Amino acid sequence: MKETKEKTSAFKLNNAIFWPIVVIMVAIIALSFINQDGFSTFVSGALNAEVINFKWFVGPITLFMFITMVAMIFHPIGKVKLGGADAKPKFKTFSYWGMCICSTIAIGIVFYGVVQPLTYFMEPWESWGVEAGSAAAAVKALAQNNLEWAWGQYAQYGIFAMALGVAIYNYNQPSRVSSFLYCINGRPANSKLNTVIDVVCLFGIVSGVTCSLGTGTMQISAGLKSIFGIEVSNVTWLIVEVVIVLGFLLMSIGGIAKGIKIITDQNLRLYIIVLIFVAIVGPTLYIFDMFTESTSSTFGCFIESICYTGGIDGNDGPIFWMIWQYVSVAAFAPIVGLFLAKISYGRSLKEIAIGTMVIPALFTCAWFVIFGSLAFDMQTSGRFDIWGAMSELGMEATMFELFKQLPGGILWCVVFLVVIYLSFVTLASSSTTTAAMVSTVQLRAVSDDEEPPLWMKSTWALVMAVSAYVFISFAGITGAKSMALIGGMPSMLLGAACACCVWRIGRLKENYSEAAVLEEKEEK
């Protein structure tokens, strides 16, 4: 009993970080109730100020982070291990990769797995110079899709995991996002600057999870209607959100080792089963050919595509798809990166680059190529007008309509519903845990199995759930997406700073020496 009390007292609420975010979110929620027009004006104004005026630096920053991640696979700095040369990984490789995938996927690929490739296929950008619904449009659609959802996205998560991991485990810095600044010159930054950075990142993750919770609620509700005929309403959304919140709180109680690890292992197996099934019953050879061609197309014009803003030719497509994707991921990246750093103890920066970017990116590419190719084949062969179904029933119902066309359709709809649920609760659980950690002060050294108190996790879960419900109720998916954009743009700049810090790791004497020793041992 005494031991439990001591562990609980290790965490104290950080008022300077916790209350500003709570006040901001409550004010936004209140505004949406009191004055819906004012809420819409506020959101539109924030988006115009951030995204439209600053979209030009989103691509270059993402490219810089990607290059840094790739470089760590081959550069001597990549041999630096979190915790020192003798540190051992906490999790087996499969479990580690599973947590890297499932804690970052959220609801994204299961919501947009068919929607986004199909949209690009049927409404290609004019700058591509391809005909809608053509073979060239299919390749270009998946190439662009995978640029956004795979390689550009995962570079952001890994950057924070590297810098934070070294600062926390090699230099005994606190488990806060601002700790990555230690890597700039080998000493902690100004405490006020640290607080500002942590507040910005915390607002980003609250906004990002709010967006995911909103889209997840809408898709699960659409699945319930598709399978069981339950009508979608505000009441349905409320019930679904309650079930989701209870799920990730239960997972949080179990902690990373007992809760998150076990669920992600099973969730990853379900993902693989679904992918194998669809690849077999779908146009298998077409899928394999499409994977090869779309991947080569992605990297064939990588720099040009990732830096395309549409500002010169008047194309607003990048704002609503690519730039939205990168900025909304930036909202998640710092806090998710902190979680990834926590599970990466004992692994080198090279292993982190592979585990947090390469493996998840390849998995994401496979997901979009398999489902996108199946959708293209259905649409062009006349087997099923999936484009018409999406237009009629909404984006959230599209994946379920696709599964209905496959053998054992309803059964696979149920399986997919479980996948959606587990995907989101995994991300939400890791996010609420790390959000609670950032918004507390550690009064003493804590062991790896100690986590912030449940009431703190519950508080953040409640804030995110209420926000998501309000936004989808009053503004649909647009409202949820808008919050992620608003919260993510400041984090893009932090991502650029974090990438610079990764390169500075080699200049920190202890780590540079450690890398040299490891390299010498491997050569022998």
C-alpha cells in the first residue's frame, strides 16, 4: 500500500501546461454552442491565416525530415543507441513494429483507404496531365497517395522519437517534448521556452486526436448502419464515442507493456489477415503490378511532388489533401514521437528510422495499393460503382460498401469494424498517456512501468471526446479536420527544429564517441 502511494505521488499537475489547453478547448466548445456562425468564422480565419499563407514551407520541411530519417540508416550517427551501448530493447521486434504501426495509423488509412485513391483516380489534378479513370490516373493516384500517407507522414514521427529518445535516455532529460532542444548545444533550454513548446505540442495532439475521434466515430457509426441497420444520428455518435473512450482508458490502465502491446499485436495480425484476404480475392496480379509502378512513380518525382503547393496554377487540391495530411500529422508527431521514444529504449537511431518510418510506410503503401487497386478494378470493370456509392453514402461508408462486394462480405465488415475500433483506441491510449505525462511534473525519478494517474488520462480523454462530438455534430468531418490543421501548423516548425537537433546528436561528445566505438566493434 505504501509503495502504491509513493508511485502515485511521483506526478504533480503542471498548471502552466495543463490549464491553458483546457481553457482554450472549453472556450472553443462554448463558442460553437453559443455562436455557430462565430465558430465557423473563427475556424475559417485560422485556416486561412495558417494553411493558405504558409503552405509553401510544409513540403520543404517534410522533405528535410525524410532526408534526415534516411540518412540515419547509413550515417555513423545512426549507430547511437537510446540508453547507451549496453541498453537492451524492451520489446521484441514484431511487437515494436506493431506498436510503431498501430500507434500512428489512428483512423487514417482505414477511413481513407479507398476514398483518397478513388478521388485522385476519378478527379486527377490537371497538372498531372492524365485522363480521369485511366490507367495513368490509377498509377498517379496511388503514387501521390503513398507520398502523403507513407513516406512523408512517418518521417515526422521518427524525427521526434530520435531526438527525444537521446535527450531522455542518454542525457536524463524529463519526458517532455521540449527536451529535444537539449540536443542543440548539450544543455537544457530556457524553462519558459520549454513551457511554450509543450503547450503548443499538447494543443496539437488534443486537436489531432479530436479529429481522429471524430472521423472514427463517423465511420464506426456508418459501419453499424451498414451491418446492423442502425440509423446514424447524434445519439449514435455519442454512444460510439463513449465506447471508444472506455476502450482506450481500459488500455491505458494496463500500461504500455500489458495494455497497448497486447492489443497492438492482435490488431496488427488482423490488419495482415485483412490485407491477405483482399489481395487474394481481388485482382492479385494487377495489385502487384500497381505496387511496383506506383512506388517507382512516387520516388521518380519525389522532390517535385512533395513540394507542390498548387499556388501557382490555382489548384487547391494540395491544401485539402497533401498539405492537410502533413499538417495534421504534425499535430500528432511531437506527442506520438514521445511515445515512440519510450518504446524505442535500447534501439539505435538506425533501428528507429527503420521501425518508425520504413516498416510503417511499406505497410501503409501495401494497404492503399491493395484497396485502391480493388476499387479501381471495380469501378472500371462495371462490377460495382463505388464512386457513386461514395458520393451517395459519404466517405465514412465507402470501405464497408467495398467489403460487401467480396465473398463473406458482412463477416468482413464486422472484422473491419473491429480493426477500426482497435486502431483508434491504440492511438488514443498512447496519446492520452503521453499527454498526461507532458502535463505533469515528476517529483522523483520514475521507473518505466510508472505512468501518470488515471484521473489525468481521463481528463484528456473527456476533453477530446467532447470536442470531437461537438465538431462532427455542428460541422461534420470538416470541423474535425479543421482542428487538426489549426493545431498542426506550429508543430511543423518544431519538426524542422527537431530534424536539426538529430544532426546535432553527432556533435555531442558522449554520443559521437559511442557511435565510433559501436562502428569499430562491428567492423572487427
